[in-house]
Amino acid sequence: MHVEFFIENDERTLCAGTVGHLDRYIERLFEFFDVSQDGFVAPVHVLVSPQCHANACYIPARREVHIQHVDAGGSRASGMLRHELSHAIIDRLWGQSVPFFNEGLAETLSQSLTEVPTPSLAPVGGMLAGEPFDIDYSEAARFVRFLIDTRGQERFRRLFQAAKIRSQEAVRRAIEDVYGESFDSLEAEYLSGAPRCQYQIHLCDELRAEPVGVAWSATQPVSCLDGDVYGSDDGERPFLATQRTVEVEHAGVYRLSAAAGFGSVSQIVLTRCGGCDEQFSRSYHFANLELVLEPGLYTLEFSASDEEVMTVDLEYVGDSPSP
């Protein structure tokens, strides 16, 4: 295991699949950085009063994650843990940077927030020298991916490690030193209208994809005791989630339906895997609808407001309508 929990605040119980979910996420992060994960273990301390500005933080001097509640409103199930564990890995590999790049890189990898639609792009220059609470994590995440995708991971690593002084002048100078371009020109390119997005490290696991063919169906319990379910439960407000990645083989119209044996479905998020020009996420609070899908990988991530048995079906019903 890559995560070791030390629990003082036991208000919420970890679901049975949480550690496995986080371990697989960490393995895929090391694959992203193309380095070995041998020997990496991140201590996670669940504390009544963590010494953090927010509910959770990574403490570089101790190489520990401190967190008050393993899940909180505004984050996906286990999303906050993914974000802080991303900090732990980034620190292990690259060290520390200014908050804009620290938070932007952790968030573009972890997708911790529940936000599904991609809002209109906005300038990010005002956040370059900001504290973590001054930063729009989603905007910083998209800008960081833009830099990695267009200029390469190695050059971004150099920028990340060069940007140590929290001032507009210092960060802009580091950008120009590494890229030979001004920040203003990079930001103009970022805002040029091309699709921008985050990575999908915790989703879209190609090795676990199930073929759809003309029909696909899955039935499983969404219970904190189930090994496929991650998140946590306090007995009153559970954060439970599970996911399945499927491979659609034929373009066309598909009927997506979901039913619960008891309880109620909180949310289903259908994510199209791929680059920024093709990926999307669509959120549904009930599912019995028709979708036009192209061939490729998709992940269904669904959560529940209570323990229940979920049945999800995806069925091919015909060719795509002519434009």
C-alpha cells in the first residue's frame, strides 16, 4: 500500500475501497511522471484539529498529509485526499513551488472538485503570486495542463522548480527564463479559444475498461463495506462513489439508464476520456436518456445518498442522426 492512515478523528469511516482507490491513483500518478513508485508511502493523519488553513493540507517538512474529515462538501468522494496525496508525490519528485503552480499541478492531476461543466476561460495572471486561498484551483489546473501539453513536462518541471519567490515579477521572470516567452503571450495563447481541460488520472483506466458492444450492464452494491466503493460515511451523510470504465465500439445513439434497488441516486457523471478536444463530463441526477456517443473510452462515476444496489445499463439503439 502507498497510503498509511493514522486516525484520531473517527467521525467518518473509510469505505472498504478507499485505500485501493488511492493506491491505484498513486500508481497512475507515478506512471504519468514516468518514474518508479517503489517504496513510496504517504502518511495520512486524520485529526480533530489539523494545523491547516483549510480542512486539509500537505506538510512538506514532515512529508505528511493532515486532514480533518476524509471527505467534505464541494469535493468528490476521496477527491480531497487525492489532491493532498498529489502534493506529497509532487514534493517527493520535484519539491515545492509557488502556490499557483503547486495547487494548479495537484488539481489538474486529482480533479478533486465536484464541478463538472467547464466554465469560460479567464485570465490567470492575477493569481501568479497569490496564496492558496487566492487561487481558482480549476483555472490554475487548466493553465498548468496547457503548459505541460504545449511545452512539455520537462520544461514545466524546470519552471516549477525555478518559481520559488512569491511575487509577480519573480514568477513572470522565471516563466520567461524557462520558456523564452513572456507570460502575457502564453496567457493570450491559453485564452485563444482552443479547448482546455484537466487530466483524468483517477478516471479512464484503460486497463480496466469493459467493452460495450451493443449493450453493457452492471449491477453492484453501493455500500461503504463494498471493496469497489470509495469515500467515507458518518452514518448520516455518506460520500460514496464507485466507477466503471467502458469502451464504446460503435458510434451511435445509446440509452443510458440507472436504477436503485433502494435509496436514491445522488449523481451520475459520464466522462468522455481523451484529450481536451474530445473529453467532456456530463452530470445527471437521474438517468434514463439517450446520448450520441463516439467510439472510445468513457467512465461512469456514480454516487449515492444512501447505501443501495445500483443497476446501470448502456444500450445501443441506432445510428447517429444525420447532421
